[in-house]
Amino acid sequence: MGEKIKVEMNDWLFNAGIVGIVNILEHAGDKVEKYNDYIEFEEEVLDNFEEKYFKYIIDIYAKQLSWNKIVSYKPTLNYFEEEGFQDFNKDNLDRLNNYIKDVKYYTKSNSYKAAYDLINSDMDVVSISKGLKTIKLKKKETIEDIVEDVKHNYEILKQIIVYMEKPQHKKYFAGKNAIYTIIKNSWNGICFLNPQTKEKNIYKDFKDYFINPVNDYIEDDKTKYKYNCFNCERDMKDLNNDYSFLNNIGFDVSRKSSHVWEFNNDAAMCPICKLIYSCTPAGIIYAYSKGIFINNNSDITSLIDTNNKIKYELNNEEGFSRGSTYRALMESIVEKYNETIKYEISDIQLIRYESEIYKFNILSKKVLEILENSKEELNKLVKTGYKEINTYFNIYELVIDRIFNNQNLFTLIHKLLIFKLSSPKDCRFNTSHVKKILKINMKFMEGMGFMYVNEKDIVKTASASGYYLREKYRQKGSIDKLNGISYRLLNSLKTNNKDMFMDTLLNCYLYAQKCVPKVFLDALKDEENFKSIGYAFVTGLIEGKEDNNGGDNNVK
């Protein structure tokens, strides 16, 4: 039996590394002892750790790897071959053509070329993939006319898929994918991510860079070591292991010496801590270019369980997409809120990785309560969004992001209503979704102590008032006037001008020969009530607005 390695909780990134190494070892069937604020494991579990490291990341993030995109077409291929291409149609042909383009792109990419050198095989995938040809239907051609071309492509694709599926081949192709899709998000510039590395085998490179130094360090006589690890205070021989490889955290001490006291850097880590930091890609949960980690550091078990809950939700989501991290995060947060009912806990630190930077939020018990109470409304927003210029924005994510940052939702509501009026074709939401956001915002404002919400559903009442006024305008044949009226009302809400809003409102009701609803008396009480009632009224006023092609944009 070798030495037991003890690793204590520290900063959030180191804690992510702890979660990562526990996940890797337990995924491989190794034992890790968990205590209140530290873990312990035998030195022997580091045998073949490089294999365990990549296997975990490949298994967990398979859906995001290009290797999986190649082999996942196999069931489709088998289906059409077995039924004789009877159901093969134009849509299937389009998907096949896109798949062929992807396969040809991936198989000749630099990362795949590097993997070919590590595989002992006579098959030249690049040459074989050149035989793949996209198929275009000519004017008078039918699917039956091009079936033979489809079959020819299928024969080539079967060879490539069989080649990629072999365990030894998957090991290197998926491993290379994992480096550039997942690992590179956490750290860079060293080991196999050093452009000048001489070792082509990514597994051996990882072992030489992270594992062997740990084994040597454990065996070394440390009595003459004069430095201490910046993380764990273990004795160290030198300060060579700096933090520069950690994205957005470390810095190059040779170029940025001014970052440390008197230009003398003492921020360095021991080989054990460096190994832990290398495991952060297995601790932070990634979905495409986004990452999430909850630093629930009350104890080791809570830290691991909270983050693995997100991972579980993410991997079990059928419609896996770029917005999946937020939905998985919500499930974990709601579960954490339910725990706070039983136990009084401290605030939770949330770290999000977006656009290659880390964003930090503190989730207080109030925020957790707001999210729990708004779960029903939030679930209705999951698939909503809008397109601005060439970028698509998911409303669910925008709402969550504002709540995390303790911001109200009025500016978002305003923007959505403006888009609904000016660019309805770019809107993937209806006014019922805006009302859901208004209700979430009222819960947020009440939870943060900014407003008192009485028992009346002012959103429903104000929205209904807008709806009935719109119907009155429709009866008078003046429905086209509502566009300009809506813009004036929205402008007064944006500038918090109650006089302008009430003047416009009174003129509308005078024209319609109707009494002004009592709900607008509440609007005069304070700014929050004014905006909540005002935006709800405008939502009802523009509800069901027809587009230029006819038909109702407000699809229920």
C-alpha cells in the first residue's frame, strides 16, 4: 500500500478540481474517502489515471464531441438499409448531405490527422472520405432516381463508422475532441495544449506532465525543501508550477511580474494541487461553450452532489441544446432550495463560464425562494426567444441571468413588447409569455422587498383591460391606431412618466366611451405598481396582433 493523498477544500476552482477527481475515480470504480472538508485516496488509484481521466470526459460529454456526430448516424443508416429506402425522402436526403459535409470536414481536420498517427491501421480514412459526394435532385428527378447514389455513400459511411467505433480508435479521436471541446475551457498552454509539445500521444503527455511528478513528489525527501504550496502549504522544491495555465485565473509570472508583491512571485503549487486543477474540466459542467459550477462548500458531499445533479439533468435531457445548462442548473437550484427549508445554510456561490470568461453570482436564500416560487412560469419560457440582427436570444436564459444578478425584468419586458410590435416575425414568443415574465418580476420585486403584492392578480386584471379596449377599437374599425398608442404607452413606461401614460389612457377610454378600470388607481401608488400594471395593460392591448401575412402571431 502506498501513501494516502489528502486533498482539502479551498477556493472555488480548486473545489471544482476536487469534484472532478472524485468523479473520475468513482467513474473508474476506485474508492475515494469523503470527509467534512477533505477527501482521501490511495496513491495506487493514480495508476493509469490518464486513461480514467479521458474516459470520464469522453463518456460524460459524448453528445458534444464530433466523434459522436460521426458514429451517431449508424441507426439511421441501418434503418433505411433494412427497409429498402422506401421511406427515404427529400428531408432525409438533406440530412444525409449535411452529414456528409460534416464527415468530410472532421476526417481531414488537424486533430483527426494527429490521431491517425497514433493508430495502427492500414485504412486511409481521408482518402476514403473523398469518395463521399453530396447529392442534388435535378428538376425532374425523384428520390428513386438517386437511391443508387445514396447506397454508394452509405457503403463508404459504414466503413468510416466501423473504423471510428473501434475502442482503440475512439480512445484517440474522442480524446482529441475532448481536449478542444471541454478541457481547453478550463486550462491551456501546457501538456498536450502546448503547441510546441513534442509528445504526440495525448495520454502519455498527460501522464508525464501531471501523474509522474505526483509519484516522484510523494517519494522525495522533503526535509530540504524551502518553499510552500500556495494552496495546501505542502513543502516544495521550487516555484516552477505557477498558475499561468488556468484560464482567466493565472498569469504569466515571467511577463507580468508586477502582479505580485515587490515583483517576487511566490504563487506556485505542488504537483498534487496541479493534478487537482487539471481535473477541473471534470468538475465544472459544460454544455457547448457554456459552463456552470456551484461552489456549495458547506461540506464535500454537498459540493459533489449539487454539481452532479446538474450533470445528471443535463445528460438526461432529450432535447440537448446550448440552453440546456440553465435548465439543468434550475433543477439543481430548486432542489437546493428545498434543502434550505430543512437546514439554514449560507449563501451559495455560482460560477458561470460564458464567452470565455467567468461570471460570479451569490445565490441568497431569497433568490432561491424566488426561483422555486417561479418554477411553473419559468418552465413555460424554456423554448421562447427572439432574433436580433443575426443572433438568437433565449428568453429563459435572459430571465434567469437577471435574477442571478438581482436585476428586475422591466427592461427585458419593454424590449420584448417593442419587438412584438416592430418585428413579430423574429419573435418566438407570444404575449402570454410576457405575462409570465411580469408575474415572475412581481415575485422578484416582492421577494427583494421592493413592492407589496396584494391578493389581486393585477397582471391578469390589467392585461384583460387592455384586451377589452382593443376589442372596442376593433368594433369601431380603428384597430390600426393601437400600434401608435402602444408605442406612446411604452415610451411613458420607459421614462416613468405617469402623466403621459394617464393622458394617453384617458384619451383611449374617452374614444372608446368606456370607464377607466379601477386597477389604474393602484398604478398611481408607486413606480413598481405603475410599471407592472402598465406593461400588463400594453401586453393585453397588442395581444393577437396580426402580421402582414394575416393570421395571429399570438399562438397559444
